[in-house]
Amino acid sequence: MIVFPAIDLVAGKVVRLERGDRAHMKVYSDDPVAQAHEFLEQGATWVHVVDLSAALEEDDDARAANSAAIEAICRIDGLSVDVGGGVRSLARIDELAAYGARRIALGTVLVTEPGFAEIAARGFGDLLAADVAARDGQVKINGWREGISRSVEDVVGELSGLGFKHLVFTDIARDGMQTGIDVEAYRRVAGCAGFPVVASGGISTLDDIRACAAADASVIEGCIIGRALYEKNFTLAEALAAAKEATC
């Protein structure tokens, strides 16, 4: 199982939000590149980077600072980067691919512009991941601020049909809250997708990581860990060891 330490960016700073709420933001570092190096030194092979300024449609300066950080992180030898947040054009996909991103997540446009999603999936294939977030079974878009009156099952089934082979599923109610995970929710989503998903939202203990890793390989491909690392519930090295232990 892949363990993805998270680096969420607002105006070039490493932050975490509670349930995606910009009003409840905590800044952990002014140097996201140093944070990525720290994760690499602890054994990370992947890092999950989210451009929150783009997702929340913030000003050009904030977005430029994030792009500079993303490009620098992508240049770190030995670290694969999964990046998303506000990716809404083929030009942005091309730009992130040129930085060296190994996966690029699409969110809002998957449901607001299904024609675009189909073209992107056909043109970029395995480079892309679908990023689906939901609260109470209903999908949210635009930085999780808006509902679309569609269920997770409906959206995920459609995306699978378009050819997506990677999917990050975020349980908004748990994200940034360190409340633990619901493995059964990921099992249901993976069943709709037809391939394993990346679990996001709520991981707070090493037992949560073990639970993800112990799930069938057809259910969970990886897990994203954010606030629990920054609040020092455990180290990334401990998380990686727990994941390895549970899959042995």
C-alpha cells in the first residue's frame, strides 16, 4: 500500500483545513520544499500535494506561489508527486506534467464538464486520477463548497466508464478531524469503481493505517495522511512501518 504524506498549499505555505473550511486553517510551514525533503528522508516514495489556492479560486499571487512550490517538489529526486487542486484545463495538466508530476488529480471538472473529463482521460490515461469528495454520500465540488445532488456511486460509476484507473476518495466529514476511517466506505467506492482507491480523510492513528493496509488489495491502493503527521500523532517512518507490517 502506498502511503502518501500530504502537503496542502495556500499561497506557498503548508496548511491543513478542517473539513475543507478555509476559515479553519492552520499553517504548519512556510517551506513546502523542505517539508517534502523531510518526508523523503523518513522514507516516503510518494507525496500528495494539493493546490488549495487554485481549488478555492484565490488570487494570482497565491496560485503562483503554489505553482512554484509544486514545481520545486516535483524536482526532488526519489520522490513521486501526486498533485491536484483546481486542475480545470488541458493546459494545466500539461503544465503539471512538464513539472514532472507522476499523477494529476481532476476534481470539479469531472462532474461539471464530463466532455472534458472524457477527453482528458483519453489523452492522458494513467497519469490522471479522479478526485471525488463527499459528505453523507453526496459529492461536493469547488473546494467542497458546493453540492451537485449526485451520489458517490453515480459519479464514481460514470468516471470508471470514462476510463479512469486511479481514484482518491475523501470523506469530507472526517478530513482534518483525526476521527478515524471507515474502511467499509472505501470498499463501497472501490466496488463502484472496479479498482482500488486511495483513502483520504480522518487517519489519526497507526491502527487506521493498519486497517487500510489490511483491506483487500482490490479495495485500497493507498492512504493519504495529513494532520496526524503535522500534529505529531506519529512519524511518517512509523506510518510506513505500520503499513508494511499489516501487509506482511
